[in-house]
Amino acid sequence: MLSPFSADEHIDLDARLEKAAEAVLAFGMQGVERAMNVVNVKEA
């Protein structure tokens, strides 16, 4: 069972959900290799 998000987790929840949605769309439209290249980039 998952616990509710902490206050710290709520701070960047919207950004994480956006990134997850991008990953799903990239996977469905461009395939797994392209999706990994788009999603798995290090941010500065």
C-alpha cells in the first residue's frame, strides 16, 4: 500500500506527472528506444 505524498513530494509532483505523460506518449508514438532517449536525459 502506498502512503500519501509528503509535502516535499508535492512540490515537484506536477513536473513528475508531466514527465511521465511525455514518456507514455513517446513510447506509444515513437517506440521504446526513442522514448528512453527523450525521457532519460540529465537536467542541469
